[in-house]
Amino acid sequence: NTTILQYVGFNMNHTVLSNPEIRRAISHAVNRDHIADAIMESKAVAYALGTSGYNAAMGVVVACPTAGAAGIVPGVVIAAQEEYGFSDREAVYGLLTASAIGGVVATRATISGAAGGCQAECGTAAAMAAAALCEVVGGSPRQCADAAALALKNCLGLACDPVAGLVEVPCVKRNG
């Protein structure tokens, strides 16, 4: 759906995606006819990477919780909404829950990749996405917090490893 892809900043004609092999892989990931089991996951990865590519090309993105991790939450929420059919209102409730998790991490620790590594930046985004999904499927506040904690625990130890001084490279990879 072009509208959804544009919403997350995905642009197949952008110069960042000019490599035909990358374009073919992304097209394959979002085409339902070619995916057997992991439709939602493949779409979430494609949307997240599309957003990261758009961000890397100096496009405007919503920092969620940071620009480096901007694709994770919208990629997961939009892919899940397409797959499971929950309403826009439910998606907004999920995003509100995600923002609460992001606020807690930002207040009690850090969301900065430079200060806390990818575990702070992409880990927080993964925790936010997990809490959002838990919310839209009817999870309690405790279950949403537990989902966020489990996602964050799986990112512990990810250091920020800039390539040629740029943090964008590992962020793009870890958005997927």
C-alpha cells in the first residue's frame, strides 16, 4: 500500500535505494505472494529500514525515541495493523503506551545512542514497540511493561559502533 509506505518514509525511487538488489529484496519483503510465514515481521523490517534510509538521506522523520531508531515503532505498529486489522484508534492507544515507555527510559536512564549505545536507542524503540503491540491486543499495563522489559533485555550489550565516525550505519542495520 503506497500510502502506508509513504507514511513511514519509504520511497523506492530514492537514491539510497538505487541498488537493484536492495530494491528487489525490499519489494519481495512487502509482497504478500512471496512470503510464507513471516509476513508481518518482513513488512515491519521493510518499513523500519525504509524509514532509516529516508532518515539517512536527510528526510524528515519522527524521532521515536530518536532519529536513529525512528523506523522501529512505526514499522512494527503499521505492519501489525495491516496484518491484524486493529483500528487507527487502537494504534493510537498503542503509540501512547509506547510513548510512556520511552518517557520512562528517557527520564530514568538514557535514549541516546552516543551515551548508552544501541541498547539505549534501538533497545528503547524495541521496548516501545513491544509495549504498543501488547496494548493493541488487550494487554494490561503490567503486561505491557513486561513486554517492554523483555524486549529491552534482548538488546543489552549492544554498543554504539560507528563506521567512519558515523552512527547512522549501525542504527540502520539495527532498525531491521
